[in-house]
Amino acid sequence: MIPLTRRLLAACTLGAALTACGAQGPARQGPAGSASPSATRPPVLTPGPGGLTPVFEHGPRTLGRTVAFTFDADMTADQGPRAASGEHFDNPGLIAALRELKVPATVFMTGRWADQYPAEARDLGHDPQFEVANHSWSHYAFTADCYGLPTVDSGGMRADVQRAYNSLRAAGVPHAMPYFRFPGGCYDQRALRALSGLGVTAVQWDVVSGDAFATDADAVTRQVLDGVKPGSVVIMHCTRSAAPTTERVVRTVVPELRKRGYRFVKVSQLIGETAGHR
Ligand SMILES: [Zn+2]
């Protein structure tokens, strides 16, 4: 690393490709032109005792009216045949609405979803309005007894998270965030321990939209509007077949929250503010 850095500095001093040197700046002199961790690494929470995976639920309540919308792109390992027979686990209309309304958002994507919809995954991964995070590969539960989901055994938890990152990368998501959402939001100490050392922050929420399997958009809308407080994290879904009202809900809720003085941010911003507050 040092020789390369010296070479880059020497090239800059000689005036060769000054523009490139200036554009690179001191933070981009790593081995493969990669940014230095301190300059670009997304904020995470400090691990607990023994490296235990930290859990984030919402941002500070006292730093103004910000709210983070999160969308889980669910698809379970065994749902391939359903997708093949025409069921839609994606929701392009919802993503278009978020773009139209200019709402930044965090998408927790399962690896299985990225395998199924690589073009959409890549598109989200390249759009600075969104950040893409990890929602496991299989969408199997990390605890026993979690909404009837099949379970990953504790020996397979880590591998499932890593496999999801591999799928995201293969789909063309260049910088998946070090944030992990447990399938069904179900976790315990054993699950947090199993993911220790991966460097991920587990991301829960404080506002349940109730969009999963909902048919009444007004009820979901009310639940979001009643629940949001400064620093809130709202959970919704980016899966047409299982959450058909979400686009309508977003189109109603966003202008109303803006009227109430709320600003939309990504989860990384709330985590950064929380980490900075400790
Ligand atoms: Zn999910």
C-alpha cells in the first residue's frame, strides 16, 4: 500500500494527471483505488460485550423531525416456482413512486430476491437515492417460532448472511450496507452471537406499517401516521404479491408527513446520528 501511495503522490507532484490526483484526494489512495475506511465506511453501532451484534431500532428523538422508510424485498428460498408461475415479489411501481416523490429509502433485500430480479437490484444499488442492505439470503427465520417461517440452524446463520451479500454483489449492487434485518424481525442472543464479527448492525424498527398482507390502504396509512415520531424507522415491504397497498400508502403518507414538518432520510443517517450521540 505504501509504495502505491508514494507512486500516486509522486505522480501528482510531477504534475501528471493533476486533475485525476485532485479528484482522487487523500482518501482514495488505497491499494486498488479504494476509498479509505474512515472516509466512506457507513456508520455502524458499536458491538456489545464479546462482539455481540448491535441492534438499532430508531434514531435520536431530539434531533428534529426525520424519519427513515425501510422496505423489505422479501422472497423466500422456496418461492422460485411461484415466481416462475407469475407471482410478483418485486414492486416497480413503488420504487417509481419513491423516485417521483424524492423519498430516500433503505431497501433490505433478500439474496433470493436479488437472484430473481438482478436488473432491479442493480438499479437500486446504483441509485444514490436508495441504500441496499441485507435481509438474509433465504428469508428463513433466525429463531424458532417466527411467523411460521422455516428456520436456519445456528450453524448456517452466518453463511446465510454472507450468501446474501454474494447475491447482491453478483446482481450488481456495488456497496451493500453493513445493515442486516432479521427475517420476520425475529432474533435472540444466539442469533446475535452467530453474526458477531461480521461487522453488521441489526436494524429493527419502531413503526410497523402493517402493510404485509394488508388490503386496506387507509388502515395502513393511519397506522404509519399515528406511529411516526422524530427519528422513527418505518417498516414496509417492496413485494407486490404480499404487500399490494404499499405504493398507495406511500403516495398518501409522504405529503402528509412533509406537511407535518418531517424530512425523509436513510437508515445510515439515523445510525450515524445515534452513534455520534453516545
Ligand atoms: Zn422480510
